[in-house]
Amino acid sequence: MNFWHARFPKAVRKHPKFGKDSLLLTCPAAKSILTKLSDIWPHSLFQKKSNLSDPSNTNTLNIELEITLRCNSKCPQCSRHCNIISYGNSDMTMEQINKLISQVLSSDIVIGHITIMGGEPTIHPHFEEITLLIYESLVQTQKVKTLEVATNGILEIPESILKLPIQIRVSPLPSKRHRCQFIAPKDTGQETRFCDVPYVCGIALNCYGYFPCGAGGAIARLFNMKKFIMYEWPSSLTDFGDLKELCSLCQASAVHQRMYGIDDPTPSKSFEEAIRNFKKRKHQFRYF
């Protein structure tokens, strides 16, 4: 998909930090555009900002809201494992969305940003309704500072969403630069470090509950690590306990990360076994 057709009110402009090879899409106002994205790298489309840059700050959370784990693309190194794992119907229900809203409204925790994503969020049958509801219930009430949508750009964004003052991050398949998602540092002997993904990107929530982060959630489900799933509102990342076991399986924690297209992406021993076991018998999870 070399081109993405959409109408973005108030235009497309260069990102103030990343310059000519970057794109920041903002709303509203009204203008029809056709934007070529094949040479734009996803990390340049939008710089995530977080109030959790300091891990000791436990009174602020960011959330990656994975409203579905289904996708209409097959990125070869998907951090949510959409290219190798199918959970069947993983769409979040409106009841689950309302449960999240209720938890946020009753909490004194500040939400820096919520990113509506997937899988691919635009294929969710209630994508528009969910986005509008979260904006009206949480952003307009100032319980959430920023709302984002992360999409691969294959499907159009509804006009009602484009009119909102939110940020839309488009990452088409040809531009994606993924880590080797199926190589565990513990298998390769890679040196690991503290990973700030849960703080910068946020904890993840999908139909199965809360996870320390999106990539970590995919690993937890693949390896059947139910101890890293929470069903009630987490007050901080520390509520998930010791994450060393989970992080030892993720390239994000490696000091020198292995990248798809540069390094051999062949699954390491731990992932080979986990993928084989999952495909023999899908793990069962309770719902959020």
C-alpha cells in the first residue's frame, strides 16, 4: 500500500522535531488530501510523549487500547503476533469499553494518553463509536490528556473522527521497521537493560485484560503466562509484579536489538516451542 487516501482537516505538516521525512497528522478543519507514505518511517510519524519518563512516578499511566487483535495486514514481525497467531473474535465489546471508562473516571490516576490501536483498529465494527465515546467521556472531562489512533492506513478514517482534535499515527506496511519479535534475548545471550516501553507507550488493555505493555502482552499470551494479566484497574506498573521473566523474551529489553531486515529473523528456541504449542492447542483466557 504505497498511498493512503484520507481527508485530514487542518492539514499535514512536517513534524517539528523530525523534519522533512516525518509526518504529523492533526485534526480538525476540512481539507481533502492524498498523502504518499511509502518513504515515511513509522517512528517519525509521531513522537510519543509520556508523563512516565521516570519509573518512580507511579501516579500517571498511558494506555495502549487494543480494541481488536485482528488485522488486515501481515507485517512479518508484528509485535502483537497478528502474523502468526489468531485468537478468533478478539474484538472488545462496548461493555468492556464502558468498564474501562468507568475505571478511569473513578480513579485519581492521571492518564497521559490513550492510543486506540490493534491489531488494526479500523476493522473493529464499532471503531467509530468507541473513539467518539472515549473522546467525549475521558478527553472532554480531562481524565485523559491526549487521544491517539494508530492505524496502517488501509481503511479510511471516518469523517467524525477526523474532525476531532486528536492525533492519528499512520504506519503503512512498506515503511515499518520492526524488531525481531520472535528472538528471545535469554536464548541468544544478549545483554538486557531497563525497558521504558510500558512508561512511554503505556500498559495495554484488550479483550483479555490489562498487560504490562502491548508487546509483553502478546508474549504473555503466546507463552500462556496468565500471571501477567490483570482484570482490575492497575494503580501502577508495579502491580504486575516482577517482569524479568517476561522481558527476557522481548527484544525491546536488549541493549543491542536485532532488527528485521538486518538480522536473521528466525525464531529462537523459546519462541519455536511456544508457537508450536499454541498452534497445537490455543491457550484459553478469561475476558476483561
